[in-house]
Amino acid sequence: MEKVRILELKKTILENNDEDACLLRRELAERGIFAVNVMSSPGAGKTTTLLRTIEKLKDDFRIGVMEADIDSDVDALKIREAGIPAVQLHTGGMCHLDAQMTRQGLAAIGASGYAEGGIAVPPGDGAAAGEGPDLIFLENVGNLVCPAEFDTGCSMNVVIYSVPEGDDKPQKYPLMFEKADAVLINKIDALPVFDFDMGTARSWVLKRNPNAQVFPVSARTGEGFDEWCSWLKDRIHG
Amino acid sequence: MEKVRILELKKTILENNDEDACLLRRELAERGIFAVNVMSSPGAGKTTTLLRTIEKLKDDFRIGVMEADIDSDVDALKIREAGIPAVQLHTGGMCHLDAQMTRQGLAAIGASGYAEGGIAVPPGDGAAAGEGPDLIFLENVGNLVCPAEFDTGCSMNVVIYSVPEGDDKPQKYPLMFEKADAVLINKIDALPVFDFDMGTARSWVLKRNPNAQVFPVSARTGEGFDEWCSWLKDRIHG
């Protein structure tokens, strides 16, 4: 197997990230690309959850994955072993991604209309239209604080938090949950060994964000993935 | 019970945090105060681990706890319920603490020689010498990335990471483990339900930092706390 491509991200020079993120989101929609920004604490199960999700959606979409990490490339390797195109984005110690860094990743994964350096080019350049991935997952840096402060320009934000972390996380990390379109509560197979109340967790999520969709799942056993993936599919097509 | 004191931290104005942190560390040593900076991901069990540690050490030291959090005060309340002086430090969204913020906390917890605003004053001001706490735990913001980048000026750095997070965390968050004097691997009571190899975890920690002490513990059952607390006591007296 050829080696995973590792992209050392350049620091962003744009002052107004929010504006650039809005522009990127609009571009992606025009090009028929749906990008999902996946955020969580370290070890909440982002990569395993992605693998399960990809397994369910790979016949419906041309999937690509951008794995952000401070330093390693283990996550991109795992995705590639499942036969899915993946690039590793190295943040060089930075704790988050912004829209310009997402653009660099889109070019590296061969998204239609994105050239090297992350500059938007007319559709048709970069990968030919209808050839690049149309569903792209961006696995953000494992961090429940900083990534929420920077809009990546993705079409949707998904937060994964896991049973062993405790049911009070939305209380303690408010911004992350305010920004979430969907919250996956992972590792529900471990519920019997932890003091975790699903009702409390759910009500804290909804207090932070009444519009968030909550999906209890187990990336280990596959439980809950039918509901989550069917909702995601509807959102992409909707 | 009187309410927990909540301190809204002021943003730091010092440019050179490293220098200020060194100065603070020296001051603390001169005043006979030992401060432990506790860092981890969200939900790794910092507060529960502190409660167990305090239980074992409270007859030997005058303990105080500074709980940093973005917004809530649940952790300081838990410590106070155990009868230990605690203040809640609100970072107002900030993802880390620095030395100047630690100074503000030291004043709030009544450490000898620290006046309100965190300015060092001659020993004897603030709390009378020999009256304020001589062992202070600083529970940093739950974040495995940013807190490692800012020296708090504490006497020691402790990283807690937990079995459900996976044995590859030191590989993916290198700086945090490079900065650790001790690493507590928590939630070992959950080892049977997770794919976690203690040998792999330990060897990754030591690859990042050959001088780190590794303690497998369970804050839930108390396992491993004799070893950890006896080592900590030796370090404080040493």
C-alpha cells in the first residue's frame, strides 16, 4: 500500500476566518460537496466512529477523509486500511483547524475545485467535477475547547462524546455543544461500568443547543449507527 | 455551607510567561508551598483523583484546591463538600492557565505571600506564614493540548489519562507527556471492557519522557493510590 499523504499545514494569514468559512461553506454547496467537521476530546472514538459511518455510507457517496493531528499519522492509516482515501493534516502543535486549513486539506484529498494551497479554482479544475469525493469527513484535533472557536467552513459540525467522560460534559464545555448540529454519545456498550445517566446527558446537550440531534451509539458494537447514518444521509440529500 | 468562591480570571498582561513561571516556582519553594498542576482530557477523572489523593494526604498537609473551568463550578463544589478549601477559577472561555492566572488563584485560596490580584507580597502578608495551605492542587482546564504549552509556575506537572481514551494518547499528544513529571493512568477498573495495553501505554509515555513516573490507578476503587501518594509525599519532602 502506498504511504499516507501527510500535509504540514501552513499557518493561516486571513484575519477574518468567519467570513472565509461562510464563503467556503457556500462553495462546497455549489460544488455538491458535503463536508462534516468531527470534533471530540482525545480518545472519544472519532476514528472508530468514522470507520463505522463510512461502512454504512460508502455505497451512496464517494467518501474522503481528512485526519487532523498534531503530529502522528495513525488515524489516516486506519482509514486507508479500510480502502478509503485519506490525508493526514499536521497542525504542527496547533490546537484547532480553521477554514484556510480546511481548504488546504480539500486540495490534498482531491476535492473538485480546490487546487494545491487550498485556493478555490473554478469547478472542473482540481479533480474533474463528479470525480472527487462528494462526502468528506474532517476529523479535527482531539480537543473539546479550541476547535469550537474556529469555524472550519464545513457543512455540518458533529461532536462525539463518550460515556466514560461523564454525563456533565455539555455543562463544562458549553461552546462545543452550542456549535454541534449532531452529538453522538459513544461507547454506550460501557454504560454498565460507568455512572452515566443518559437522560442527564441528553438534557444538558439540549440546554446548550435545543436544535442538536442526539444519537447514543457504540462504535464498537455498531449499535445506534442505523439511526445516525440515516439522519446524516437525509441531511446531505435535503 | 457557604458558597464556593468563584474568581473570574483576568487576562494576562505579561509577555514573558516562562520567566514569570520560573519566578513563581522559586517563590513557592521559598515559602514552603508545593503546588501541583493537574492536566488531562475532559472526563479523565481529575476531580475524583484529587479527592482520593486528598483523602490520603490531608493529615500531613494543609491542602487547598484551585479548580479551573471555562464556566461551571461543579468541581470546586465537590472538593468543598469533602471539607477542603477550594476556589473556582473561571477562564472565560480560555483553554489554559498561565503563571499570572495561577498567581490570581493563589491569592484567592489564601496562600501565604499572595495578595489579591496575584501580586507576590513579602511572606507574612496575605495569609500569615504557616497558616495558608502548604500543598495546593491546581486542576487545569480539561484539554490535552493547550495547557501543556503554558508553564503555570507550579512545582510539578501531573497528567491523568484514562483507559477508555486508548493506549495511544502519548503518541498523539506529545507535548503534554513531555511536560509530565508523573502520569496517572486512571480507570484501570475498566480495563476488562476496553482494548488497552498497559505495556504499550507505559512505553509510549516513557518514549515521550524517560523521567516520567507512571502510576496505574483507579480513582473509583482506590487501587494504586498508595504508590502514587507515597511517591508524591517523598517528592514534596525531598
